[in-house]
Amino acid sequence: MVAVRAKQIFVNLPVKDLKRSVEFFTKVGFEFDANFTDESATCMIIGDNIYAMLLVEERFQSFISKEISNAASTAEVIVALSVDSREEVDTIVQAALDAGGKPYNDPQDHGFMYGWSFQDLDDHLWEVTYMDLSAFPTQE
């Protein structure tokens, strides 16, 4: 069997109002690639080779034959981001809340792992975590 080693990841998310979503995620601290942006889609840069394509619902629907799920009442995915510190977790989630996002879970501290989550303007779930592997509990 050959191991899968993707070079990039593009998470595609439906949004109701692209301009509003871009304004929201800009306030959170993300940037966008103008080369992959038009009136119905934009490419949000999450990290090296990690992107979220924000697609207006009509454009998103053109890629699928299923219904778009209602993220306000159902969840299909949690976009989980790993960052370099607890402070960065708090900064990102607080920026999302200040920009109009909604809290999802309270901050969770597991000693070696700290995380906090929010819902964006379209109710997609985002979890931001920091892991200190040096504090990871080992099996004796």
C-alpha cells in the first residue's frame, strides 16, 4: 500500500455572504490570495500549503449533488488549527468573537494541550489548539 502524502489541503466551505466572510476572517487575522478570488469565491491562506476556499452557496452547490448542510443545526466538520502558544489560541479566538463570531466551547486545558473554539458567521466550527509535546503524558 502506498502512503498518501498530499502537498496541499484546500478545505471548501459554503458561505452566505462572501464579502462579510472576508471582512470577518480579515479581522481574525487571515489573508487571502487574490489570484483565486472572484465574486463567488476566495482563497483564504491558513498556513503553508493550507487553504480554505470560501465559496458562496450557489458556487459550492455546483460542486456537489447533495444538499448543503445547515451548519446552524448540524456539523459535518471541525476545522482544527494548531498554533505555537496558548496566547495565540486566545488571541485568534478572541479576535473571532470580537468580529462577530460565536463561542462554541469554553477554553479547555488538558495540561499538555490547550484549546478554544468558535463558530464563524456561517456557523462553521473552528477549533484552535496549542500542544506542548514535552508535557505529553507518557505511558509507563
